[in-house]
Amino acid sequence: MTIPPPMLVRFQGSDATTANALQAVQEFAERAGLPDAMRSDLLVVTDEIVSNLLKYGGLPRERVELEVRASIEQGALTLQFADNGRPFDPLSAPPPALELPVKQRPIGGLGIHLVRSLTDKQRYARSDGRNVLVLTRAVGL
Amino acid sequence: MPLKIDVDANKPGITRVALVGSLDSDTAPQLEKALAAIDAAVLLVVLDMKELAFISSAGLRVVFVALKRQEAKGGEVVVTNMSEGVKKVFEIVKALPNMNVFASVKEMDEYLAHFQKKQG
């Protein structure tokens, strides 16, 4: 594993897609030489967050602005997503009913549960007309 | 990121679905379609995840729908060859007790042989 330079990518309009965000995070994980399982975790988190903000952002696709940042500092990887959609805190979603067998569960809340379980810290802020979500995860670097 | 789905319906009553790539919010609808197209008479669906890089909640939902459908007709879904990351996701949502998971191809083949005998 090596510490790559911080990554910052901005996507606008039709480029603001889950696939592009996943690609960016995948590349960062590869540059850092992260183990497969950790890379998988980061990609899951990215899919959950980006697909959510695109769904609930309330903007026509051509007006979406999405920013993805990744950096590794002092043993912690920080992944940050910022978008210009309406105020939306993905962390405020209700938890899923995990105590029920899969068959009986309402389908919902799984995505954010995964985000919380696959990261160490999560923080949401609304700043300058943007939703900003910061996630951190300890890495052995 | 793309998903390739290989469906093997050569054995009666068993359909094997091999997944290659990522099962995420973009690709989950593809799998949904493929699973919905499985013949109603197929009782055992095997999801081979050996080449699956990751699965997100969108993918999980599709698997759960298939699980419900199979169980409603007395069948099941079997998952095999999960990577560490994929297995962790199933564990986090506590889905593993709901489905058969096999650690090795040998274990699964023995199960399939037994299942086929049961089918007669």
C-alpha cells in the first residue's frame, strides 16, 4: 500500500453518474494498493451515496454537480461527496428491520446501514448550497 | 461498472447464474430481468459470485426478491464463491442465515447432486 496524492473529481450534468464516481474511487483504491475487500467496501459506499443523491437531489440531470474527493492521511482514508441537490442528509434514513427474516423485511434503509457499517465515521453538513458527506475509514497506512 | 451474467439452465430444475463484474444500482436491473426470466419450474437457483467485485444494496434487493420468489414455490437460492467483501455485505444485512452458502465448489456439487436425486 502507498499513499497516493489526494483525488478530487468533479462531474457535471450527464457525467454525474454512479459509474463515473465508482470508476474514480476504484482508481484511487488501486493507486493506494488497498486490499480487495477494502476496495469493495469503498465501492459499495460510493454506489449507495451517489445513487441516493442522484435519486433524491431533485435536480434535472443536466444541472447536477457532483464532487468526489478521496485522501489518505495518518492512517485514515477520507471519502467526501458533495452535490448541489436539495438539502438531503442520507444519514437521517431510518434503520432497516434486521431482526426480521429477510422475507418479511420492508426493503429500505439497507443502503445507509451498509454505509455506516463499512465506514468508521460519517458526517453530513449543508454548506454553501451543497450537501457534503464526509466518510472516514481506518486504513493501515 | 458493468455486469456480465452467464445463465446455465442445462440441468432440469436447477439454474446456475454466474456474475462477473459489479452488482450495483446501475446493473441490478439486468440481474432482476435475468432472474425473472428463469423458468417457473426451476426450484434451485445458484448464484455463483466468484467473479463479482462487489454488491451494493440494489443488488441485495434483487437477490432477496429472487429468494422470496423461490421460497414461495418451495425452492431456494444458493450463493457460492463470495469474495470477502461480498460476504461481508451479506453478513452486515444478516442475510446469510436465509440462504444456503457454500464455501467450496465440491460442497456445492455434492448438494446439487443430492438435490437432483430428491427431484427424481
